[in-house]
Amino acid sequence: MKEIILLKYGEIALKGLNKSTFESIMIKNIKYRLKKIGKFSVTKAQSTVYVEPDEEISDLSEAVDVLKKIFGIASICRVCVCKKDFSDICRQSSEYLEDILPYAKTFKVTAKRADKSFPMKSPEICNQLGGFLLEKFPNLQVDVKNPEVTVTVEIRDTNAYVHAENIKGAGGLPVGSSGNALLLLSGGIDSPVAGYMMAKRGIHISAIHYVSPPYTSERARLKVEQLCEKMTDYCGNIAFFCVPFTEIQEAIKDNCPEEYFTIIMRRIMMEIAQKIAEKDECLALITGESVGQVASQTLSAISCTDAVCRIPVFRPLIGMDKTEIVEISRKIDTFDISTLPYEDCCTVFTPKHPKVRPALSDVEKAQAQFDFEPLIQKAVEDTEMKIFYV
Amino acid sequence: MSIYFDNASTTKPCKEAIEAVNRGLSELWGNPSSLHSMGVKAQLAVDESRKIIADSIGCESRCIYFTSGATESSNMALKGSAMAYGKRKRRIVTSSVEHSSVKESINELEKSGFEVVRISPDKNGIFNPDDFINAIDENTCLVSVMLVNNETGYILPVKKVFSVIKRRFTDVVTHCDCVQGFMKIPVKVRELNADLISLSGHKIHSAKGVGALYIKKGIRLLPIINGGKQENGIRSGTESVPLIMGFGASVKALSPHIEEHYRYVSELKKYLCSRLSELDYISVNSKSDASPYIVNISVSGIRSEIMLHWLESHEIYVSSGSACSKGAKSGVLDEFGLSQRLADSALRISLDFSNTKEEIDKFVDVLKEGQQKILKSK
């Protein structure tokens, strides 16, 4: 008995002439990720990707876990490969489903006949295979409306495939099909979720983080690196930029009015991020802001920060509640890391009463009291880069 | 040269482990919980080992919790999960041939009011997966089945049992003592369907005093050791950085060779059995499909201890039963259907990839000589 994995496309299937570009990026991603866990051959045919283990030790469950996190895949099926011969389909499926069917109460059979030359029609396949399985497993009853197990038979070009489980894929577009963007990664709950959401639309993510030793600790940085590593599950390889930010923060504190600390800091962060984005060929910035969450995320504050931006800033969480964001962060498994208790640079020198509705002219005036440009230049030069691989 | 055939009791630390322990003691002696860089360095070393062990069983780093050894791992797993999940569901299912660390933990739980079902093998010493599956009911909170029996090498049908249980009773917690399987046969959490897995360091060429517990994400254990909330609050107490580093180092050294070692040791077992078949009054109690690392034999008419000491006088080290029981009878061999006579004369030869056919030749010669001598003097 041979078991392989079939992957069905989601949105890619709708891409007219560009479809093959998306397909090949996705297959490249799949091959790259699977390389880590064993030898698999990955091929495509009839809008389906076939993943076949080349060695016996290549672990299909492990492969499924990896595939679940690759964008572009709508659903994942572990299937048993049968000859295009009804008696073989019966024999193989009863053997293949031996771990499931004896313990289920109800089931149904569905058939998809992509190869119309197969002598039996779909309803006939369902009927006869259903009857065969009923006889083999007397514990079963047919329930077409709400079955515990749905056995699916797919008749395709070269073989027939049987499976009883359809696993939902990550959806979206393959990472790398929509260009690069730079994510401002603080270490909190929101920014990894923002990165995940843009990666889902096919954007390849780089990340930027600001450190202010001794106000922030080595552990805070390690935590962010841990987040990056975790994010590679969905986002692929991530270039991580770590910007030394102490001098700038001290300069803000010494030279600007307290109520503008945070907003000026955000503007300078954006400035630095754009310079790094340019170097790293990123076409946009991504932040985890959500309207009204904190003082720097009010509409007026966001427009003050945006005033320094020359490239688009994506804020995929802008209309989401914290609970919705937390839910995704749990799903992508960054929540536990994000909630580790280390201080990040955003909370250093936080004003007691930040301006909630700052006017751009006031902010610009406040920031003009000191020439930050040389410090910004230096911070960009001293930025360290590290790549996190899947 | 002495011959060490007691590798299921403990193993000789490998040079990678010794070097790592040494480095942990001499260089990375900071407290992993300290905020300063010495602490961070120690923590990173611990996390590196955690990652190595996690990779070796196919799980995420943070599912691995370090303990003082497999006995502690199993105590934590069983008592911790029974306390967390056993408030209303009061049944525990286990096998009758578990290692004492599991057996005694479950005995304790039984005393505190849990109903315990112990599944025995059939009269041929074979476990039927359905016996376990049928013993599980709505009232069951926990099932614990070992992967490889430590006295006979018998491989229990854990995969089959757990996969069916997980499908039918999704909220039953599954625990597997993998001590004698880890680094010897492939142990992957996903295949085993285990929520909790006990591992030991010193059975795989690390130091004594370190082990690990795999806890599946989402499984909640009440800690049995309370304190500074190390290891995510599950196992308080400052981590033993050097021993943990040693543990990681030996897993790293062994992992790539599991199959190769398995093939080699299988050859050794085959050779041992064929050499033993030349002798009279010897029976091999281990099944042919058991783990090749453990070969249980009986030397008819000679009590285990006498033969053990005879072999020892020729610098050949074997064990009479499970070394944990210090020679006391564990009853496990009876469970496997061995007659009293065979159980009383049982020896456990536990092999390692460092053993050789020449050692087996010498062992068989000395055994034969001893057999003749002891039987004659009777």
C-alpha cells in the first residue's frame, strides 16, 4: 500500500495566465520546506500538487504539519494510491481505512471522477464501494447528511486515490509571489500577527527591531529572535535587522517635550525602517497597529507617523480587536513567546501623559529642536543583520 | 578487558557528553534564570540541548522539560496529569509490565482512590491492542504504556493503542515510558500519539541525574515540585546546566546513527542467539521481534544470581532482572508467561553498539564453563 499527499490550490486556481508563476513559487516553497524532514518528490498535475515520500522513513504526518503552514495550499489530503481498477480500489481502501472505520458509527462515500473514461460513473462508485465497506465493517451505517467519516475516491489521470480526511490548508498566496516588505517587530502580541497576515497574501517578510541597552535587556532581543524563528514556519526565511536605538532615545528624552516622546520615537523608527527597507529591497512597511489601542495608535498619532513615510505602510490589524489578534497569535503559536515578560524599547521613557491627539505641526516643531539625522545615519550603519531560516 | 552487557541498566558516558558536562561545569556555571549575560549564556546552552532532544523526537523545543531522570519524568507525568484531569474521571489504564517508576506512581494513585486497570499479555506473552482499547471508558483520564519492556525488550503496541484511543476518546491523556526505546528505535511523538513521554539521559551515554519529559502542547500538568517556576513552572529547581548539556550532546551524537546501530545490534543479537543455541539448557526468553538491545535468557537449573556472579568473576557484567529492583523479583517475567523455574534463572543481556562478536564469543564460552562447573557441584 502506498500513501502520498495531494494538495489542492485555493486562490491560485483563479489566476489566469499568471497561474504558472504562482504555482512554481509555491512548489519551490514546498520543496524547500520538505527538504528539512525527509526526501519527497513534489510534482504537479491537473491543478493538484502530488507529494510522494521517496524513502520509507519520510514521515507523512510530519510533512502534513509542515504543509499546513505553507500559504497557497487550500487543502491537504493523505491518500492511498490505487490502480484504476474497482476491485483494487475496494481492497486497498478497506485496508487503508482499517484504523478508522472499525471505530466509526456512520460514513458515506463520495467520488470525483476527473478521468471521465473510467467505466463506472460516480454514483455507481459510491454505491458499490459503500456496499463493500458496509459488509467489511458491520459496525458502520450510512449517513449521507452528517457522516462521522467521509470516504472520498478520486479517479485521476494515472491512478485512483482514496482518503477519509480533508485537512484545511493555510490558504492565501505563496510567500514570495507579492514582493518584499519590512515588518516592525516589537516583541508584543500584535506585530507577529501582522507579519503572518501579510505573508498570507504572498509577501516575503523581513523584520526590524530596535534595542536600547541597558534599558532593554539581552533577553528582550532573544525573545524577538525567538519570535522570528517561530514566524519562519509560515513566512519562510526572515532577514532580521536589529537597530541600536539607545542614543536616539536618550536624545529624544533630553531635547524634546515629554508628551511627544513616543510619537517622535515612532517617526524616527519609521525613518530608519525606510532606510533599511531601501537597502533590503522592501517596497512597504508593516506594523501591528490597531486604531485606538494605545496613545500612539490614535488616528491623529498615526497620521503624524505616516507623515514621514514615503513608502506604503500596511497595518493589517487596523480594524481588529485585541481578542481577535490574540486568537491568531495563539493559532500561529507566537502568543506564548510574545507574553514573556521582558521590557522592549517602546516602553522605555514612556511619558506619563502622552499627547493623544497630537497636531502634525506641533510634533514637527518638537522634533526640530534637535538634529536627529546624524544619529539616524549612525543607527542605520550599526544595524546588525541576521537571517532566520525555516 | 571487561565485557559490559548491562546497557539497559546504564551506559558508559560518551566523550561528547563528558566534554559538554565539563564545559557546563567550568564555563557555563551561571544560573539560567539570572538576568545578566552569564545567566543568558547558561540558558542558551540549556535551550540548545532542549532543541536537540526536541528535534530527535520530532516535537517543538518548548514541549521538552528537563528533569532529574526518567523516574521523575514519569512521576511528574502520571501524578501531574491525574491531578489535573482526574477530578471526575477516575480510571487509569496501564500494562502489567511497566518499569517500577510508572508502576509505583500508579500504585500511589490507586491508594488515593483511582481505579487502575492493568492489562496483561496473553499466555504467549503477547499484548493484544484491543485489550487496552476495550479497557478505556468515558471515565478514564489516563493511560500509560511503555514502548520497550526493560526486562525482555518486548515492544508494546503503543502506536496502535494510542492512535485508536486518541480517535475515540480524544481527552484521555496518553503517557509512554520510552526509556529503553529512545535512541535505539525510532521514537516520534506524532507516530506514538503520546501526550507525555519519559526519557532518560544515562541510558543513552549521558550522565546520571538528567532526564526529560515531553509534554504535548495543550496538556496541563499540575507540578509536583514547586518553587522558582523554572521549566515553565512545571519543574521548579535550578536547571542542572552541565548534565542537560551532556544529555543534549549525546543525543546529538547518537541521533544520526539510530538505524545503523539498530542494524548492527540486531546482527549481534542474532549472533548471540545462534551461539547460545549451541549450548544445552539455555532458553532465550525474548521474542525474535523484540528490541535487539535486550536479550533475556534463562540458564536452566542455575539461579540468576549465581550465574551473574560467576560471569562477574570473569569481568562480564550482566543483570539478573531490572537493575532498579536490585535483584528483587519484579514479577514482570511471570507476566510474560515465564515459568517460575525459568524466571528464577533469568539473565538480562543488554547490548550496545560498542559491543562486539568477540565479546559474545567470550561470554558464551564463560557461560558454558560456568554452567558445567555449577551444575556439577550441585
